[in-house]
Amino acid sequence: ISNVNNSRNSVEAEIDVPNGDRPALLIFSRPYFRGYKAHIGSENLAVSSYRGLFPVIEVPPGTQGRLVLTYRPIWLTLGGSLAVLCALVMLGGCLLAKFGPHNHAGAHR
């Protein structure tokens, strides 16, 4: 493992697992929550946990490349989308109130 880049929601590292009959188990020192995804290139890897505490990735023997572990739970993606939608509806309502048709009582008698 080399060239590790650790950020708030992801970890990237160059890995080189020796050939053989045993995979490498990588355990990360960050809390485990559902929503972790891992891949090396286009190959997705399963993310499990060690006793529900730490993310664990089993990397097949002979694998080499840039490992990327990201935390992006579905609720975060949906919540962000919903927040943007609400902001657009609110902006549309403000624009309609400012520039939309107005009902002026008694204007056309």
C-alpha cells in the first residue's frame, strides 16, 4: 500500500496484492456505516465490516491499481437532491410573486 490520500468521505491508495491463493484484507481506521463503496479501476469490490466497527475490503490476489473507498449513502444523495428541488420551488414562488400576474381588486371597473 502506498500513496494514501485520506479525505473526509474517501480514501485512495495504490495497492499491489501478491499473486497466490489468499486475498488481502484491508481494514480502515474509520467508523463503519452503510453506504461505503470501493473499486479498483472498473472492478467493484464488496465492503463489509469488522464487527460493525470498521470498513473491510477483501482484495483478490494479484490485484494492483488505485483503490478508492468512498462513503456516499443513498440518504445523503436523496437529501441533497430534495434540498435543491425545494430551493428551486422557493425561487420559482418568489419570482412568480414578484413578476407574475397580480390581482388588483377594482382596477378594471
